[in-house]
Amino acid sequence: MSIKSIDPRVTRESLPEQPDTNPMKEFNHWQTYEVFHQEKSGSHHIHVGSLHSPNSEMALILAKEQYARRYKCVNMWVVKTADVITTKPEDEDIFETAPEKIYREASGYKVMDRINKFKDEQKIKK
Amino acid sequence: MNISKSEIEAVKDLIYRMADDELILGHRNSEWTGLGPILEEDIAFSSMAQDKLGHAQALYQILNKLGDADPDTLAFGRKEKDMKCCHLVEYPIGEYDFSLMRHFLFDEAEALRFEMLSKSSFEDLANVAKKFRGELKYHTMHAEIWIEQLANGNEESKARMQSSLNECFPLALGIFEPSEFEDILISSNIFQGEKVLMESWLLKIEEILEKANLKIPDVSTLTPVYGGRKGYHTEYLKPLLDEMTEVYCIDPEAEW
């Protein structure tokens, strides 16, 4: 049985008399979209935030005023938040780099002394 | 361009119409700020209302260059009977369907008018028209998407779109109220005239309204709502002007 009301708009909605214990699920049809903007042609798209929209077409229209009304932008992407694949928060530790692996980083090589010495010898301006 | 006295008079009349429309509709649309249907749309609609004030300012600046008062005085210092806006822009915001439909009908006309004026022999006007091309393109994209999606939505949204279209249509025809300067504007290549503009506007909105499955009112049976361009306004303009100019009128000489 659905709710009958003197307001035809309510009746038309065919709302159950016993509402779902989790009504948010049903009304959650305005999903969120993640917005990416591109500052200039050729540069990377960068994530700038998210917004609510009923569909992707409207998401692009709304994204323009939310995220490009003040700063330079030449292109925008929107992606349904649900379509973004992410690592699990509890797996944060996979990104930790052990301190003794500094040899893997370019900064681990101390070469500036030798470069400067070479420049001095060759009389190259530093 | 060497411009004659009568051409200056004609171009001024055209710019007052355009600028007053922008100012009044910009003010009206800004009344949605904080009340929009959803946060994202609230921000978008408010931002476009600000754009309209920017258009008005650029147009008042041209008038200033032609010897009239500065933009602030033109915007805030004129009486109701001196305003040349059409009735469409004066109406209260109503419900969101009305405001959206007005936004659609007005901005499509505005975008086409600016496109025509970008080729105007009056250079200052052509430059302003070119400057706002991108903004107007966005405004019409925004309007078209909302009209199409709501008109193809559920029973209530479709009915609301149709009745707001019926309500707005005769008012929107008033945008194109003929001017006594029409012939001068056309012969001097300043502007192709309201009639040409209205015809291309009808073609454009028919295309969108068909996609939206809305019934287009029959123009031949409607009486366009004229009067605004000659200083005869609705009862809604005076209270709007009083509110908009309230602070300015306390001290018109104040420096901001």
C-alpha cells in the first residue's frame, strides 16, 4: 500500500506506508561527481573537488560555475565518484618507504660536490 | 566610424534598453542567492546574475563615453519612467520554473543580439559584444539543459515548464518592442533591428522547445507585452528600484 494524500504530488510518488528503514538509499539519486580541471591545453587535468548532479551532462554545466568561475580553465572532466577505483584507507602503509631505501631516490646521490668541482676546473659559471 | 547626431541618439536608445534589461534581470536573479534549489545551482545562477551586472556596467560605460553620466549614476540614479527595460525582466522571481524559463527566453535573445552586434559598425558596441561571447554561450547552455531535463522529467516538472513557458512567452515577445530608431540603426549598419532578431530567436528557441517536447505558443495569436521601452512599467519595477537604490540614495556622492 502506498500513501494516499489530498496533495496529488504526494500520491503520485507512490510512497510506501511503511517507509524503508534506510530511506537515504532511495533518495540518493543525485549522486556525486568528481571534477577535474585543466589550466591550459596540454597540461594535466587536476582534481579540484566534487559536486551533486542528477546526471553527467548537468554535472559538467554545474562544474563550470563551481570550479572555473574564478581561475583559468580550458577543459573539464567529471567522473562519477562511484566510478573512481581507490586503494583502501587501511592499506595506507603500502606507500611507506623504508628509510634505508634512500638509495632509490635521486636525492640519495651526493654528487653536487663533484659537479661543482668539475665546473671550477672547466671554469664554467655556476 | 563617423557618427551623426541622429545615429548617436539611436545607438543610445538601443544601449539603454539592453543595459537596463541586464541590470534589472541581474538584480532579480540575484534574489535567488541562498535560496536556489540545490547548492550547486544556487552558485551557478548567482554567478550568472553577476555576469549580467557586468554586461550592464560595460554598456553603461559606452553611454558614459557618449557623454551621459557615469555607470553608477545611470544604474542607480534614474527614475522609473527613465528606465527602458522590458516587462519580462521586472516580474518577481516567482517559483524556480518561472525564473528558469525567463532565464532561457531572455538569454537566448541576448546571446543572439550580442552575436549580431559583434559585427556592428559602432565599434564600442561590437567590442563589448565580442567580449561576452563565452559567458553568453555558457548561460544558454545552462538554460537549455535545465529546460530540456525538467520538461522531460516527471509529470509535475513537465507541467510546470509548460505553464511557465505560456506565462513568459508574451512577456518575452516584449523584448523585441519596435523602436522609433530602427530605420537609422539598420541603415547605418549598427544593428539589424528587433524584427530580424526576433525571427532568429524564434527559430532558436523552437529548436530547444521541440527537444523538450513543450508546446510552443502560437505567436500570431499572442499580444506582445510592450511599453517597457517607452518607460511604462509593471507595478513590480518601482519596489525593485527602491530596494536596489536604497543604499546609493542615502549618499549618491559617497566614494566606494
